[in-house]
Amino acid sequence: MHQFHGGWRTSAIFALLTLATSSFGEFNETVAYPEKDPLFAVEVPKEWQVKHEDGAIRLSAPQSAIFLIQQVSANVKDEETAREAVLSLADAQGKNFDLKNAQISTHIRDFTIGEYKGLLTDGQGIDSAGYETFWQVVLFSPKEGKYFLLTSMWTKRDTEATEADRRTLFNSVKSR
């Protein structure tokens, strides 16, 4: 499996979730986010490591091909500003992962993430190891006026192998 190498912006509040390409089979625990006054939770597969750091939650799988980031989008307060922000947030995520030749889709679509409705767009670029890489961002609100960004990222060669895991993780997002 290819692992991504990229820089992170430390100013964002984020949770890094690393998915394995193996089945989601057994769950070890449910992790709530944000850590203080949690609004939603994600189910964590048994083999993953959970680490709380700097207001973030980091979930790591033994062999990774996908990264997910959840971050509070403080400047997004309602559906109108969310729709306006999705493309720039997707672009920022491509930059956070140091992707070259990044292209963002201009097709924003409604998307269901677990119990929530959200907005999704996607992009593609080349990671620092030269692999064609895809990512999706979903902006959703578990509570009025509180928006979170979920970003999933995978290489082209891992698209089929990671599809079920991405779908399962998206579906596991539940209110607290």
C-alpha cells in the first residue's frame, strides 16, 4: 500500500483518520468528536490505533491508503455559506496534502454522511511520490451553525480496494 506524504497546516483543528484497505469487520470502540462537548462519533475498527492530540483525534490503521480529516469550519454558519465554501475547502485540502496539478470538481452535490446531510465535491492531483490521487470533501453540520469537514483521500490504484471502507466510515458518522 502507498502512504501519502504531505504537509499539514497546524492552524486547523483536525482529526486525522487513516483507513486500512482491509474489511471494517470488528469494531473496537466509538470515537467522539470534538473531544470536548462531542457532537458526533465515528466507529473505529479493532486494528486501528486511537490517539488524541492537539484538539484532534488521530486514528491509524496498520496499512493505510486513505486519510480522512475532520475540521471545524468556523467561517461556515449555514447552508448558503457552506455551499459557497465547499470548493475553496476542497482546494485547501489538496494544498494541505501537497498535491501537484490539483484539480477540483465544480460539481457540488448533496451527500448523506451517516445521520447527516452534507455537500460533497472532489478533486484529483499527484502526490509527492508521483501517484495519481483522488480526494473527496464533505461539509456537514451535526448541529445548527457548527460545520465540519470530512476529507477522504486515496490513490487511483487503491480506488476499488478502498471504496467499501470509505462508504462504511461515511455511514458510521452518528450523533452523540
